[in-house]
Amino acid sequence: MKQFLEGHHAFRSTYVAGARPFLAHLASAKQSPAALYVGCSDSRVIPELLTTSAPGELFVVRNVANIVPTFEHADASVGAALEYAVDVLHVEHIIVCGHTGCGGVKAILDGHEEVRSLPSLHEWLDGAARALALHAAPCPAGADPWVNAVERNVLVQLAHLATYPAVRPRLDAGALHLHGWVYDLATGHVRVYDADEDAFVEAPPSVASPA
């Protein structure tokens, strides 16, 4: 705990000291993030870091394996954040970001038996496993099954987003765009889903097209 408190003091003496007008503006103005980011809770994947985002630019939801349950079986926490981001904050983009080495996806691949003694985690992954099974597709020859499952998991969550009443009308009106990303832990690169190629491709320097 000492390291975190010392880190906070360092944050106050460096960042806060030089950003007081900006922080005062954030505190007094309504937040207006450009995107909702749905990512994994994994401690190695920090959305603000990998996107170089300042405070106020991302509205973030993180959970094990970056899961968005369908509206019919919505998790109250994920559903509440999604509705708030879309209906109140009027974000124009939703990013679902998976990552290589995702332990939650690996547990699903392995039948999540090793987490059976953890009832909440087992229930969470069981729902994700059933969703992935419904969207089962052969792993391409030569592809890493784990990475392939991470990619399919992102696509499943994008499909689930469209089941929410807050999302579907805005998608149809072109006021909201969904994006699928996979972050590579080893390289720090993001691959984005390209609907035309039906594949995850290296993110270009310019903004990627919506899925």
C-alpha cells in the first residue's frame, strides 16, 4: 500500500501541480467523453495509457474478459454504464477491446473448470462460454486458438451491444459506431476489426473505420 500512497503524492506534485486549470474545468463542467470503452479488468491493459487519453475523454467499463451480456440477460452494472454513456453522455463511439493472453478467455477455452470453486467468476464465464458456443467458428489453419477466441469474443460482445434499446436506434441513425479491438500485450499494438475483410487488422495511424 505504501507504494500506491507514495505514487499518489508524486501524482499530486507533478501532474496535479501543472494541470490545476484543466482539473478545475473538469470538476465544474459536465463530462463529455467521446467514447465508451469496454475492456478487460486485466491489470496489464490500461485504456487511458494505450490510447493516450486525458481525463474526461473515455467512459470506461472493465470486467473479466470484456463481456457485454445481452439486454435480455443484462448485468445491471454493465447495462447501467452502457445506458448512461449512450443516453445521457451521448458518446459517438463504443470500443470493445480484448487482449492477447486473456485469462478469462483461456478459462472459457479450458471449460472454466479451474474456476468452479469461485462461484461468481464461474457464473460470469459460463454465460460468456455459452455465447461463444453460439457463435462458434473453425479456427483458421495456422492461427493461435487462444488469440482466435479472443477475437471471436470481441465480435460476440459487439453483437450483444446491438441488443440494447439504447444502442440500436443510434446505430441505425448513424449517430453511434461500434469498434472491435484486440490489444497485443507483447508488442503494445492494437488490431481493429475490419468488417470488409472480416478480420482484425493492424490499426492505421488515422482513425479506423467503424465496424
